[in-house]
Amino acid sequence: MEGLKYWLALSQFYKFGPARFKKLKKYFPGMEAAFNAPLRELLLAGIDERTAEEFIIFKHQVEPNELLENLHKEKLKVLTIDDPSYPKLLKQIYDPPWLLYYRGQLEAFSDFALAVVGTRKVTVYGQQVTEKITKELVANNLTIVSGLALGIDTLAHLAAVDAGGRTIAVLGSGLDQQSIYPWQNRYLAAKIQDHGGIVISEYPPGAMPLKQNFPQRNRLISGLSLGTLVIEAGEKSGAVITAMHALDQNREVFAIPGNIYSPYSAGTNSLIKMGAKLIAGAKDIIESLNLADAVAYTESKKIIPDSAEEELILAGLNYEPVHVDELARLTKLNASVINSTLTIMEMKGQVKNLGGMKYVLAR
């Protein structure tokens, strides 16, 4: 992508969050211009003077080319908010990240996703409920979103993978191997990717799991999801914060009732008193979100090839741009057959031409 290294460089400056990124993008013709802008231009873009002055000092300490090289070395990929593969549900929230780092499969982003969150100190009851409901949700074609934390998050990710479903892990640290937090779940992050899921973060490689990152991260968990299910949570837990973000984003909140004497159910019981929907099983969630036809809908959206040539081309395409020359190498078809078949497939809405002889799946 043109100018990606400047997106990366700007994202390294901790004071350029979603709101200030929006101002830069609105004012400057591109991120290279924003990165190289003098103080006066930054002020005209709406950046406050102190932040602009700090950035002028900061940018002399960062090398965009090195950031791009490091990204490739770590085998990380990036989505900008302008990318057609950027998750639709997340883009709808008030403050979506302008840059997402990821490992795994973009196909894991789904219009049918549900956040499953809860306490790190899970009880036997919480474990039973998490595993049962998560597998039921996966059976109904829902993608599971959580935060890779110990406890409920870990159980939800594992149950989704074990049930043959996809899951999205949202981190509050960088995605390089040394920064993944908690370190005990590095194996789980790899397992999620190996089974068609995706691990994402708005924080650059090397970003430590700072305490303040996690409330910020939680808005992404809820933002990627149609609703948030809280299984067990203390009164002031991160799971309750995620539920609050969901409400702010006009998304549904569900909660599992628990023992009134258990501190691990204080948060869920409180959410129910506040109006969260009491859930006894996945069926309650499916009915509440009107997702009874989710499986049939998703199946109908799958692209069915009409010829052997289309089948070969579809096998070589995904949601990341693929050049026609690469398709020729993968399919062993000659250029004229590929070009004519792609033209027909584009007319049928099966593929999308991004220009520069690059194609992606259209749905």
C-alpha cells in the first residue's frame, strides 16, 4: 500500500489516537504529507500546539523504512481504515482504530460475531457455561471475539477452535512474539491462526501490555461484535468495561446469572439489574439478535463456481489483493483464460478488481 510506512510511523506516536488521526487524514492529502508536515501545518490540521511540538521532536527519532522492514521481519500484516477488508462492524463505532496489526486470516472478520468475556479467576460453573455456550454459538455460525486473557477469554477461544469455528483475539499489546500478553497464551494465539482465526491489535510491535491499554482494547472487542456476552465478572472487571463499551456502541449486552454470594458473579448480576439480557443458553442470544437464519444466510453468500476455471481461480483468491500473474502461477491457466474468466466473475459480483491487475473475493 502506498504510504504505509508513514501510517506506521504516525501510529508510533502515542498521542495520535483515533481522534487526531481523523484530523490528519481530513487535512492532509496523504500520510506522507502528514508525517513531514511542519508545525504550522499540524496546527492548521487541528492538532493542539503541545502535541504538535512533541510530534515534531518525535518524528526525528523514528525511521519509517525501518518500521516497514520490522513489520515484514515479524511477519505481521496491517489493515488501514481505508482497506476494503477492514471489519465493517468495527468501522461503525465512534473511535475505530485507523490502523490494525494482525496475524491470521482476514476471512475471520464476520458480520455474525459475538464477544464472550469474563473473569480471569473462573469457577467450575463459569468453565462449564463458557464451553457449552461457545460451542452452541459456533454451531450457529457465529464467530467468537475475546481478549486472549486467562480465564473465560482463554476458554472461549479454545472452545471455538475445538468446535471447528473461527475466533478473533484482540490484544492490548504488540503482536510480535515477545510482546504477546499473557505469555502463557502465545501457543493459543498461534492455534487461533492455524484454525482460520485472527489475532489483532491497534498497538505497534514492541508495545508493552500497559494497564491503560486494556480498557481501550475492550472497545474493539465489543466493536467487532453484534453483542457482548459476559459470563462471570467482578463488579469492576474488564468484562464489565467491555459491556459498557457495547452499550455506548448501541450493541446488545447479555449476561449469565450467577450465585448472589459469589464475587465472580457480582458484575454479571449487576449488569442484569441494569438491563442486560439474562441468558440461559445460546438459543436466547440467537433469538434476541434475530440470527436464526444466520447459517442459511452465510451459506447463501458463499461463492459457488460455475466452471472448472472459476473453481481454480476462487481457490487462489482471498480478501487480500492477488495479482493476475500470481493467479496464473497458482492455477496454471493461461493469461487470456484468466482475464476472460475474471471479467465474467466480476460481472457476477464474485470478485472485485482493485486496479493494477489485482483481485480479491467480493464477498
